[in-house]
Amino acid sequence: MVPNANVLINVVSRRVKQLRYSGRPLVESLERLDLEDIALREIIEGKISYELAKD
């Protein structure tokens, strides 16, 4: 998971933009989910990863 709330917000935000403009969800759902919920579910299921930039 993402241990820092600020990093989580940034990861979700970037993924939502991807989903909005051209991305396809990496998870399936029977119910209709908001893009934010899809992004969170992708993170929880380990479908999305992130890497912090090094100084």
C-alpha cells in the first residue's frame, strides 16, 4: 500500500487523469464506480505501483 497520504493522493490523481482521457480500468467491478474508486481499488489490488523520485 501507500504509506504516505500525500503520495496516495498524487497516485490516485494521476491514475484518474489516465482513466479519464484514455486508460482502461485494470480491475473489473459489477457495480458502477467513480474513477477515484477504480483508482483506489487498483492500488489496493496491487495493479498500480509508484516510484518516488530521488533527489
